[in-house]
Amino acid sequence: MMYKFVVLIALFSFSTVFPQFGGLKGIVSADGEPLPGVTIRVLDTKSGTVTNSDGYYELKNLPVGKIKLQFTYVGYLTIDKTVTIEAGRILTANISLTEKNLELDEIVISDKARDASDTETSIIDLEPEQAKVLPGAGEDVLRTLQALPGILAPNDFSSQLVVRGSGPDQNLIIIDNVEIFNPYRLYGFISMFNPDAVSDITLITGGFPVKYGDRLSAVLDVSNREGTSKKALTGSLNASITNANLVLEGKNPFNIQGGWMINSRRTYYDLILEPFAKSAGLVEEETAFPNFYDIQAKVTFGPFDGHKINLFGIYSADGVNIVSGSKRETPGSVAANNVTRNDVIGLTWEYSPNAKFFLQNTLSWYNNSGDAGFTAEILDPSLNRDAFKGFSADTIKPYLFGFKVNSTFLFEKFHGTPNQISCGETITYLKQDLVRMC
């Protein structure tokens, strides 16, 4: 009896030293090539592993008995395999996966034929809102263009455009089909274009259409937006470092189709600084700081179907008046004044009876005038107060009268590609008076 008890104790100790676990190893392949990254899961448990770069895997501490394994790999069929684990042994199970072929339903992809068009690499379209977010002293359309590749400024204080090394005077600048010769304010510091009033800005740096003539550098075509036709009156007021801007617009009265818009800008720093400078004795009473103001207006109405008439005008003036010495009579005194004015009137009639025909006639008048004067007086008491006085003045008054006709006809060939034929005529009359006094 004692002998049986000792045998039971020995068997119990043997089972405690050798627990009831086993293992499994093998290689997962496809067409004889090992597959790395195959996922191996022991179902109904949290055990699992992944094959290495040689397709080899190994699972340890698996419970004795039958277990179900699952082999999964992207692009291959999933295999479930049942294996019997033996205690204290590591079995070998090599698995071969079969590539999975997916059959999808037929998919038909179709689209309409794309219209053939020319690649216009030298045409740049700019949104007016971009001029409002550009860093700088003021909101300016031309300064926004200076940030584009190949476009520079003569200096940091100028809004003029230097395109591909040419001069600013070689650019053609147009607003609402009217050529502008002096689109600058404050001697070139800012331009005449109000970002709150323009709608389209197009810069052409090469390959100019024939309607623009033989320009050497670039063409800047700007269009003022039309006033709202939904509200009787609306407006906005804002200010930058250089000027204040007021915009008023509304629909036409008497139920006339269309709208109107008026915008005005003026410098305000001269109104603030000039009184302080005069009260402190820094400048004379007749001295004025550099300033400018302009008024732009546009009215649009369509009296008949297919017809639209645009009438717009611009009036602007900028200048400076400098005086040194008391009332210009102190020996060594110098006085200078410079005033530049720009007046523009344009009338455009557009006729489009259908989507394939467009006729545009523009009648315009442009006046760029200015007065420039310089006086100097030198007195020497030792010479019996004999005086030497010099005076010179230049006045330039050019007048430009223009008439322009543009017609566009759109047609399509048999293969559906749109084509466009344009024809037109431009008549320009220029009169200039130059007066010089010495």
C-alpha cells in the first residue's frame, strides 16, 4: 500500500515539471516563394504572429489538443487549418497560399469630348481680392502684380511695372476699353485702380492680340465692376495708411435695368499732419503736403433685350505746393508747385443678339493736364539790393479722343471645337499743347 502511494506522488510531480503545452512552426509560401508579413491567428484565443522576411513563423505555449489556425495575406485566399498540438513538442506546418483573383462587374467610364483650346501661358488673371491681402502701405492692384514672376518695380516706392526688363512707358494700360496714359497717383506711389471697384484684371506679357496694337512690353486690361441691381443703396467705407475709400452703389431708379456705382478716394494724412506742422512753425502757411483725390463713376443700363450701355467717368488730381521763406520774399526763398489732373469719359454700347455674336462700340475722351511751376529769388544787400529773379513754368495739356469697334463671332466646326473670329477698328486723335515760360 505504501508503494502505490509513492508512485502516485512521483506521477504528480512529473506532470507538474512538464506542463501540457506544445508549439508550432513552419514557412508560409506562394508558388514556392516565401511570403513575409502573413498574419497567423489562433482562433478563439488572443495568440498570433506574423511571418518574417523569410516567410518563417513560430508559435509557442499552445494548449495541447486541436486548435484552429487562420492564415491571411492581402491578395491571397484565406486558409483555415486545424492542427493537433502535442505536449512538449514543436510541430512543423508549412502552408502554401493561393493568389486571389477578383472578378468585378463591368464599369463603363465616359465623358464628353474636351474642347480644344490654345495654351495661353502669357495671360495672367488676377482676383481683385488679392490686392487687399498683400502686405504693404496700401491696397494697390499694380503692387500686387509686382509680386508675380518676371515683374518688377523701378524702386520700392513706385507702383509702375517693369515687365521682363522693359520700361514702364512701354506698357499698355486699359480700363473699360479706354487707354490710360497716366494711371498713377502720388507721383507713382499708388495706382488709380480701386480694388473695391474693379472686377477683372488681366495682364498679358507676350503674344498680344491684334486689338491691342503693337505694344512692346505688356498689356494690362482692367474692368470696373457694375453696380448692384438688387438694392436701392449700399456702400462701404475703409481706410489704409495712404488714403480713405468710399464706395456707394445701387440699382437704377424708375425700374430701369442695371445699376450704378460711385467710388472716391482721398489722402487724409495731409489733413492731419499739415495743421500740426504749421502750428509748430515747421512749414509756411502756403505749404501743402503731397495729396491726391479721385472720383470714379459707372452707370449700366439695358434699354432693350440684347443691348447694354456702360457710361463711366474718372476725375482725379494730385500735387504738392512747397514754399520756403516768409511769403516767398525772404532772400534764398524757393517756391514750387506741381498739379496733375486726369479726366476720362467713356461710353460703351454692347450688342449680343445670341450667344455666337457680340458687338462692342466704345467712344472715349481722355485729358491728362497739369501745371508745374518753380520760382526762386536771391537778394544780396551788399549789391545795393539788386535782385536776381528767375522764373520757369511748364504746362502740358494733351487731349485724346478715341473711337473703338470690336466685333466677335463664335462658331463651331464639325468636331465641336469652338472658334472665334474678331474684327474691329480703332480711331485715335491726339492734341497736345506745351507752354514754357522762362
